[in-house]
Amino acid sequence: MIKLFFLIRLGLRNIIRHRHTSWPLVLSLFILISLNFLLLLARANIDTGLDSFASRARLEVILQKGLPEDEVSDLIAFIRGNGSVGIRNITYRDETENLNAFAAQDETLASAVELLGENPLPPTLTIQTRMSLEDLTHVKGFASALKQRKEVSDVIYPGEWFSALLRISKGAELFSLFLLGALFLVTFTLWVAVFKATLYPLRDEIEIMEIVGGTKLYIRTPFYIESLFYALLSFGGSLGLLRYLFSMALSRFPGLVFIPREELLIAGGLTILLALLGTEKAINRFFR
């Protein structure tokens, strides 16, 4: 235990000794972590963006003429109870409402409607679904299930547009993951390079400690503690900045969601892992 406290004290001493040379390391890590956080935030809000962008998208369900109200209610219950697509709103219009809406479009159409002997238009359901990635994935199957219902004559919806939107959204998600991986590699490479420069003035001290019998773990531990401090400092600063920017953006875009806690924990763990691995690689250069 005494040895552990001694190594912690050495690590804290290294932080003080390197306070003038470590700021490029902390600053570069702060910038790169902030960029990663912005990508994670954008990825977390893909569903929000989709829902806002496609808020007017509809599925138009053409019902059988003369459909009783109880069968309409059963169909609406089926739609709301489906487990594949989230339902935002359902609007039912009977034959008369559809005919009046048709006639209201133009005076010529209104005159033509007056000449009709009977109403040729069927009742309809207009379904507004939620537009998340999961909803887009299942909307085609949902429309097919509706078509198979005996109460339904046809289902009209922009299937090609939904498919294109799904492809674009999945592509954006994959691209964000690629950028996150690329930034992780850049951060690791930069960490190793800057930490090597920080350790260079201590190369003789490291060599002497190795000559007098210090184990590699004993020599490295203070530097691990130092790098852990820099990683936590950069991570905390980046998270604080992101929280501040998010609170400012939330007043203009109330639908924004913050990065999920699970992803923040993973990001924190990767930051610590990156710092320790980068320190390991950087310090290995000074061992014989």
C-alpha cells in the first residue's frame, strides 16, 4: 500500500512537472473528444431528424365501401396495436366527408358532384406513422399486412421514397461510425506522438530507474496515472462544453435528445483505454 501511494505521488509530481508541456496533449485530446461527442450527438438524433423531416408522410388506407363502424373500430385497434411501426395519428373519413373534400377542391368538381346519382368514393383511413430508423425498416411489411385485411381495399403510400430515406439514413449512420473510428485512430496516433515528446526530457531518468532494478510496471505506473488525469480532464471538459451547447440548442430545437448514458460510458471507457494504450506505446521507446 505504501508503494502504491508513492507511485501515485510520483504521478501527481509528473503532472506538476509537465504542466507547461502537457497542454498540447490536453488541448488536442479535448478537441478530438469534442468532435467525437458531436458525432455521437448527431447519431443520437437521426430518429429526431427523420421524424421532423418526414412529419407529413402518410399511409392512405382505402376501405371497402359500406364498411360497418364496428369493423372500422377493429381495424383501427389493429393498427394501433401493431408492434412494428409507431403510430402518431389516425384520421377516419367516411364516404360523405371524402366526397365533400373532393368537391371543395374546385367549382367545376363541385358542379360535377351534384350530378352524381350516388357517392362513388369509399371511406378512408389516413395513418401518420413515426419516422425512426426502426419504423422505416418495417413500414413496407406493415403496409402489406394492412392490404391483407378484409376491411381494406388498397394501401397507398410513397414506398420508394420511404426506401430511399431508409437507405440514406443507414448510410449516414454507417458513415458516422466510420468517422468515429477514424477519429479514434487519429486521437491515438496524436496521443502517442505528443506523449513521446513529453517523456523525452525524462529519458535518462527512465533509463537510470531501469538500471537500478525498477520493474517496467513500477516505472510506468506514474505515467499511467498522469495520462489518466489528462484523459479525464479532457473528457470532462469536452462533456461540459457539449452539455452547454446542447442546452443552448434545446431552446431552438425542443425535440433534440442527448447522447444516451450507455454511449457516454463507452466513450469514457474508450478514452481511458486510448490514454493507457497510447502511454504504453509511447513509453516503450525509452526501455532497452
